[in-house]
Amino acid sequence: MKRYMVRITEEALADMEQVYHHIAYVLCAPENAMEQYSRIADAILTLETMPERIRIMDAEPERSKEMRRLLVDHYSVFYVIREDAVIVTDVLYSESDIESRLKG
């Protein structure tokens, strides 16, 4: 089975830090924050094998960029596959205005 190298962009890491910060400090639930962060990180690591199992998004411009969206609880992990690498570009709260955040 083919294995891919998973790369997380600085933007995606910053998104994950924001998730942690919001849950830990705004919602005052540091244990929940670490658990959520870990679930997202673990889900990202599953992309080492068969990242194609998630279909390419239908909307443009994501479709033409071959962007995929992995759902983890209430969060969306966006990534692309390039040769032997999976590149995670964003980790966003699924209920936020994702369309405008992806364009930004």
C-alpha cells in the first residue's frame, strides 16, 4: 500500500492552535481542548494511507485545486495531494464561514 508524506502548512498549524486556544481559554476546557487537538492530529495522520478516499470538493475554486475536506467532529481539515505528499492547508470550524476563509 502506498504511503504519503503528510505536511501541515504553517497556516494549518496556526488554525489548530486557534482551535486549542478557543476551547482551552475561551470555553475554559483545557482537557477538552487537548482531546480535540489530538483527534484532529490523529485524523490528519490517517492521510498517510489512502488519502484519495476523501473525494475532491464540488465547489470552485476548490475543485480545480483538487482540494479535499476531511471532517473531524465539528472541524474540517482541508488538503491536497501532490505526488507523494498530502499537504494540509487549513483546519477550520465547520460552522464558520469556510468559503470566505478559504479564499482569504
